[in-house]
Amino acid sequence: FFLSLKLEDKTKGKPQKQICQVVLDHFEKQYTTELGDTWTSVRDVLTYPLCWQYAVLLNKFSQSPQLENTLRVEGYRPAFQGLLPYLPASLKCYIRRTPGRFPAQKHRAGRLKEYYLLNAASLLPVLALEVKDGEDVLDLCAAPGGKSVAMLQCAYPGQFHCNEYDDLRSRWLKQTIESFIPDPLINLIMVSKLDGRQIGDLKPELYDKVLVDAPCSNDRSWLFSSDIQQATLRLIQRKELSSLQFQLLRSAIKALRPGGSLVYSTCTLSKAENSDVINLILNTCSNVVPVDISEMAKAVSQEFAFLSGTQQHELLVLPEKGRAWGPMYVAKLKKM
């Protein structure tokens, strides 16, 4: 029933994008099979942007004394209140149950932003990675940069390598880092435009922690594709994504030091791009083992709805009304 609505954004009074029927039909077929009855409620959230929520990640490098008060007055509260295995005090994120977006801050050269707006589920890969001070960290597919910024809220890495192969997205990543990270620290960040599939060979066993936030079929944005031809092409090419994701993961494992850990994440519900890719890695790479992240999932189960029946080393956040976070798939591996 949401599809018949020409969505009006109440805050701005301008019509929202239209749902792309080609994509919806494709998802309908695939996700009904993979998610069963759960798909109906997930679809209702994904196709209705007026119920979407946005979290506010505070920037510890540019703190405004008033900001936390303002957020509380607006009905926001700290996002992570359970006993998490890893939750640095310096990572502050605010959420509220009601939909809507806190006003975004514009990029201004030489001025740091005070906060970053994001889907709260995208902090789960960061919490799963457990970055500690002094560790060497690689963010393999780093644009637009939200997870890199979040990792730097948590700890001061020894060296921090942010990589983004795509030219346009790489510029976006640089701008994000400039907007949130102060000068002395920015000099410790290396930003590169390497092919992620080759980094493992170029930089073998160099990192303690690697995040692979892989290119994926982004369910939220694909549903609102304005160009039907492009959407159709995306759906055809979708089958090839799991092969790319597998290659990126294999490269990330090579780049990890023995004893180091890796987190893989996507923002799709697709089993082919999520657990299938991880299972293939576990079956073909004898030097990695799964890491249990069920304690983290349990600690945040008030705020996030998860697909049941996943294995202990993985989780899938399902958007639902009042907790419209995700989709976000997270899996954790360790190199032996």
C-alpha cells in the first residue's frame, strides 16, 4: 500500500523519489524465498522513507558543549547502553525512536564538523572490529568514510590506512576525513586508491585489524533508482558481486598479520553476498576461523532487530518500524 503514495517529505515539502518497480519485483522474488514472512515487514520499512531513522555520531575532535543537551531535548538518547564487549567511552552516538533526520552540517574548509549522520547499524562492524590504541588498521573499501571516522572515535591506531578504489568515492572519502579529523592526526592517515583485490599482495601481513565494508547491492538506495535502465543493469551485474566480495576478502586475509582479525560487512539482505561469501572463505582458506560476535548482538538487541538462525560469527540487522536500522550484515574472522 505504500507504493501508491507519492511520498511527501514533511520537513521539506518536496516529493520523495519514486520506488523502482523493477528492483522491487526482483527483491520481492528473492527475499520472499530467503526471509519468508519477515520480508513483508522489512519491505514496508525499506519502501517508506518517512519512517527511516538517522543516528547522530558525535565527533570527539570537535565537541560542542551544547550539542548533547540539544539532542536530549529533541528526544535523542545514547544508542549503546547494554554491556557490550567493546564500547570505548569516546564513541558517542545518539538515536531516537521517532523517524526523521537531525540537520546535516555542511563541509567548510578548515572547520571540523561536530557530528556525522548515519544508519546506526553501520556502527556494528566498528564495534565488532574492536580497534585498540596503537594497532595498525586497514579500511579496505572506506568511502564515504563514516566507519573510518567512527574507528577514530574509538582509538588512536598506529597506522590507519583508508583505501577506496573508485575515483569519485575516493574524493568523497578525503572530504569526510578532512571534515572530522584534526591536523596532527590526519597526518597519520594514509588514503589510497588501490584495487582492494591487490592490497594483500602489495602489503602482506601488515595489519592487526581489517574492515571489509564491501561494495554490495545497496537495498535501500537501489529501491529508489531513478534510471530504470541502470537499475536493470545493476540487477544483472548483481550476480557478479559475490565474486568481487570473495576476492576482496581473500586479499584482506593476506594483508592481516597472524592473530589479527577481520570484519566483513554489507548493507544488503542478500544471502549470496553475505553468509554465502563468508562460508566460501571459511571452506577455502584454512588459515582463518570464525569469531563469535553473539555477545555483541545480545547487548544491542534492544535497539536492533536481527534475523534469527544466523551463525555465532555473523548477524543481519533487519529494519523494522521504530528500529528502522539496517539492512546490515556483519561477520568476524580471525587469522591463525
